[in-house]
Amino acid sequence: QKEVEQNSGPLSVPEGAIASLNCTYSDRVSQSFFWYRQYSGKSPELIMSIYSNGDKEDGRFTAQLNKASQYVSLLIRDSQPSDSATYLCAVNPGLAGGFKTIFGAGTRLFVKA
Amino acid sequence: KAGVTQTPRYLIKTRGQQVTLSCSPISGHRSVSWYQQTPGQGLQFLFEYFSETQRNKGNFPGRFSGRQFSNSRSEMNVSTLELGDSALYLCASGSSGAQETQYFGPGTRLLVL
């Protein structure tokens, strides 16, 4: 069983719509959760980090964390064609300190103009 | 503040050779992690160094090794290269504290022939 699961997509949304990306994880004691955006041929870029239950908003992005359900999501409002990329969900156990981050396979998002 | 730098950006090697990759983290960050990204396996954690000590380790064979210097710069070495080692190798610079976060460098693309 994969430790971090994401819908591989592709997810296609029209410009201006809300894109909803979902992720589940298996390690109940995980501490830190991240969303990275990766354009083709580039390295991952940090979009959001979230550490406690609830919502965290940053501009057009909202991350939601539910540790009881072991679920983390990313909402992108007013989606733009430039948001077309692969979005990686990442989970860091963190209990022993430091990083041993596990990544999901990524969801490809297409925003149609 | 300068970002994460990795050298070289591209490498071509032949089977059986060895390779050394270098990473300089963001100023003030003492954590450096290495990841391998391939189309088939996705982004996989190799190891993390913190204050010149390996703090966390992934599930890669001993051919993959690393080290960190007193200035936090890190090197990763792969010995006896195999065709399957062809990948994008990513270095991540990690912040410390209650909300640890990682930022990726541009990566080194390694092709093994």
C-alpha cells in the first residue's frame, strides 16, 4: 500500500474555476504536510505547508488538513492556465526530527483557457 | 536570500562509473536532503544530513552515499552506476524549528549509458 496517495488525474478545469486536489496518507503520526507544484522539466516548488488541522489560505491557494481522516487537500481558486502543472502532496513524519518526506505520485492539472 | 544551488545541472556517465553531485543550501539552513525522481518511481527520499551527520535515511542501496561539510554544503555520491540510476537528483534545503519546511534546488539530471 502506498503511503501517500493522490489521484493521478489528469484533472482538467476551465479558467477561473476552482481546482480541488486531494491526498490521503497512511502514517497516522505524520506531523507536516506540503503541496509542491512541478512544471515539466523543473524542480518542485513549495506552494503550501500545513501543520495543524483546519484550513490555511495563501492568496488563491487553500490547504485543508484533517488528521483524523488522514486527509489533506489543496484548493486553487480562480485557476489560471499558468497553474497547469503536476501537484505533489508530501508528508513528513517528523517525530524523530528532520526530514524523511514521502511524496505522492502527483496529480496533473490542466487549466483550459 | 539566495536559493538552493546544485552542480552540475546535467551529467552523462556510463555504467560502472561513479558520480558526485553537489548541493549548497539556503544560507542559515543546516538540513540538506537528497531525493531521486524517476518517471516510474516518482520522488523518493535518499537521505538527510544535518550538522554534518546523517539524520535520516531512505531505502536505497549502499552505492548511494552522502556527506555534509561544516558550511552545510552537501555532496552525494553514487558508485558503480547502473542504467536504472538515470534520474533527476534533487537536493532540498530544510529550515529548522517547529514548522520545518523544505525548498528544492534545480536538480541534477543524470543519464547513465
